[in-house]
Amino acid sequence: MTAMHPQGVGPQATYEAFLREGRFMLQRSRATGRHVFYPRVLVPGSGEADLEWVPASGLGTLYAITVDHAREGDRNIILVQLDEGPRMMACLVDCLAAPIGTRLKAEVQVLGEHPAVVFRCLGEVQP
């Protein structure tokens, strides 16, 4: 199932609207099948304007992680290699740290006042 953004609404606003509905969506080029993230008007590098919105599988692999030990509490920031190809930054919500290569599953949660994509560990590590 694909979704188009309404006329006059930019890709960032469309992405945020999907998150408010609890949906994690990515853009994909109709011509090449290439997924892109962060939301854009054109495909980076090629300039194609045929982007459509498609549901993300929600699966990915932990590519990098950093843990901030602050007075306010510990938190992590992760870089996830999505199974669709793009990388995105997020956080792990079920553990503070995990080995690089850990398989992850996305979900949409409200962080502060806004919905965001966060990840949980699936417990398996890719070699």
C-alpha cells in the first residue's frame, strides 16, 4: 500500500502526520525502488521526483551507538541501518546499550510532546 502526500504539504509535515497516526512510513522511488530517509522532495543523487510513501518494515540493524551518562539520567543515541537501505538516528527504549549488529524492531512512541520512531532489541546479533 502506498500513500501520497497531500498537495501543498511538504514531506516533513507528511512524515510527522504519519507518525501521529502511529505509522512509520518511508519514501520510495517508483522508478528505482530505492528508499530514502530523511523525508525529501527529490531522490538524492539522481533528482527523481517520483517519491511515494510506503510502510517501513520496521526492521533494522544497530550500526552505531553512544551512551550519554548525564546527571539527568542515562540515555542512548543509535544509528540504525534499516532493512530498506537508509540509515536513521533514534534511541533504544528497552536497554541502554547493545552490541553493534543487534537486530532491531521499530515502533512509534510519543517522546515529550511529539511522536517518534524508537527501537527495541530483537535479541539476535548479525555477524
